[in-house]
Amino acid sequence: MTPDIRIRLLTPADAGALIRLGEVDNLFDEDTSVEPSGPLTYDAATSFLGDPSVLFWLAEASGETLGFLHCCIQRRRNAGPWAELLLMEMGTHAQWRRQGIGRSMISAMEDWMRHRGIEEVWVPANLYATGFYEKCGFAKDEGEILVKALGRVAPRESMNA
């Protein structure tokens, strides 16, 4: 049974949550037998989450991290939408896969995009994740890159909200 899941966008005040994730992030990889990447220092985690181009969501239930999604805002140099997102990485805890957590995190990211007038998200694909992204509405573009266009959206809030 899937617990009540809360998805939240981390801020610098959440450095502890990012540090704890680094201690067990191997449990969110395709191959959970690899070593965890290791936690950041408190200062590094605070700096990472304080970077205005970094977006980092956690999916949580009952104090446990079930998934994460990390994006970067890519400002555009030409006319049109002011920015797009690059989906850098995401993962769902091995015990919680195939229960809608990944889709819920994608949905939270898309809601964030709509509120800020961002129309596209790009993700460098890997063979393990391509099927998941395609099921979430992404399409292949430029070889190993996947893209999802939300269509025209009007910005309603600032990037930092």
C-alpha cells in the first residue's frame, strides 16, 4: 500500500535532508549494490540548494525519503521562453518503485514549470530510464536526449517562488 506521499522542493534550510540522501543514494540507483556517492558537507549542501539554478525535490512519507528529482534551470539567450529545465537525475528508492512516485515527482516539476512560464524540459536519456520518460510524455530529440514540451504557459510567479 502506498503511503501518503509529500513532494517538496528543498531550500538551503533542508541541507540535512540532502546530506542524508548522499549517505544512501545507491538505494535509488538502478544497481543498488554500488557504494553510496557520499554526503556533502553542510556548507556544500547549503550552497548547492541555495543556487538559484538548482531545483531539488524530495518525495517523502512518514519521515522516509522515497524519491528525488534534480533539475537545473537553463536560461535562454534568444527570443522566446526565458528558460527551460534540464532534468539532471531522479531516483526512486528500490523498495518503492512502480508505485507512481516517479510520475508524482514529474508532475510536481511540471506544476512548478507552469507557474513560471517554462515550456520545455530536457533529459539526457539512458537505456534504463528511457521507457519511464516516454511513458511520462517525453519524446526523443537529437539522439539520446528526451524532451517534453508543456506548450504555451503564462508565467505567474518568479523563478524563486
